[in-house]
Amino acid sequence: MSARTRALGRNETLFREINDYIADMSRALPPEDQFEVLCECDSLGCAQTIALTAREYVAIRRNDGRFIVVRSHEEAGLDRVVSEAGSYLVVERATGA
Ligand SMILES: [Zn+2]
């Protein structure tokens, strides 16, 4: 269980780094312009993207423990849904697992 939890954490962190890179590239955009980020769920095969505005992304990223996933891609029992928008959820995972 703990090894699986660590693997999940790595995957989400990697995707978040990719998304932060995308966000950096998008920094020149007006805050209301939409761009796409990768779903940060635990499924290695998941390559779905989520469209959100730069303003939304920055607001979510203010909290280190939060991840953006496609609706229904949250990990039951691990992720706590913090907020939901049209097509995505913002989830919070207990850290230190
Ligand atoms: Zn996903």
C-alpha cells in the first residue's frame, strides 16, 4: 500500500511539473485566456487535458497539496475534492504518505 502511494505521488508530481512548465509558457497570456494542462490523476495511461484559465491555474497552484484532475478521476479515499469547475476537480491529497 505505501509503495503504491509513493508511486502515485511521483506521478502526480511529475505531471504537475509538466503543467507548471506549460503555465510558464502561458504566462504571457491574459489571465482570462484558456490553456490546457494534463490531468494529474494517478492513472499512468491518462493523457486527458483540462482547459482552464491562467487565473484559475495560478489560484490552484497557491496550495502545494492540490492537484487538478478530470472529473471522476479523483482517487477515492485518498483525494479530497476541494472545488469543482465545469470539467475538472481540484483535489487535495494528504501529504507525508
Ligand atoms: Zn486522469
